Amino acid sequence: MKHSTTKSTLRPALTLFILLGVLLGGIYPAVVTGLAQAFFPKQANGSIIERKGEPVGSELIGQNFTGPAYFWGRPSASGTFPNNGLASGGSNLGPTNPALKQAAEDRAKALREAGDNSQRPIPMDLLTASGSGLDPHISPDAADYQAQRVAQARGIGLDKVRALIRDNSESPQWGLFGEPRVNVLKLNLALDDAAPMPKADATR
């Protein structure tokens, strides 16, 4: 009697386990993947940006630009390899932590050495990492802060650089969520298109 009861209990449980495994582990992922590829192929494949048929990066992950002729993004907090998606994470440094102050001072020094000698306060998004440590955007103010340095390094007019910033600025999502922002990779690609650098000077 006991054996029969156990068998009658295990059978529906095992059947349900198999059905859910097939449904949630096979059919559901296949349907979602198929719909994503059909209706949102770019997003489903990582929002990759291409130039001349070659991938140059993703709209969703920052890149480590350090050359004076390029706009710099936010500092990365992904370990020793900047903007490493496998090591995403904020700096986790509190506002009273001396290490946070030192990191900001080091970043400010690097900006000044690259040619950003403006008397304006440096926007905070150029000195501190985002929550993910991979943010691809900076504020329009942070881009404008670097405009003079980029214009001088490229040998083009400041007005032209500022026009590129305006053209590549994004509004808050649906006009409600977030702040105005600039995708640094897209801006730098537009900069290369508008004022190409000689190969010998085109370092990041």
C-alpha cells in the first residue's frame, strides 16, 4: 500500500517536472529568442555599432578613450581591464572614502594633462564611475567641457565640435526618464567622420 502511494505521488511530480523543463527550458526561450530576432534584431544582438561592415563596439558599453583628439567617457569600475562586461560593478566607495577622492583627483589630473585646462569645474560624471562601471554615456556638459581640447587636437573649429555634440545628444527617454546624455562612442565616430585624423595621430 505504501509503495503504491509513493508511486502515485512521484508520477505526477515527475511528469510536471519534465513538462515544465521542456516548456520553460526549451519552448519559452526559443519563442522569446525568435520574436526578439524577428522584431528587435539589433537589440537582441547587443546593439552593435558597425563601420564598413566591421563591429566597433556596442551602444550599451563604454569604451576607453584616452587620446586628446577624442571625447572621454566615464571612468570604468570593472577591474584592471576598463569597460569589461564580465567584471561589471560600481566602485562601492563611500563619499568619505579617501580612495574615492584620490581616484577623482587622478582623473582630473589626467584630463588637465590631456589639454582640458578650463577654469570651469569638471563635471562629476568625468570623475566618478557609474553604478555598472560600464556607462557608455556622459552628460552634454561633460562633452562640452572637453570640446576645446578636442577641437585643438583635431585642428577644427570649436563651433563644429559643439555642433557634433548637439547632433549626438539624446533626450530623456520618452521625454520623462533620465537626463540628456551623449553616447561617447557614437560622438567619437561622428567626429572621425567629420574630421578624420591622420593614421599616425588617430590614437584613442
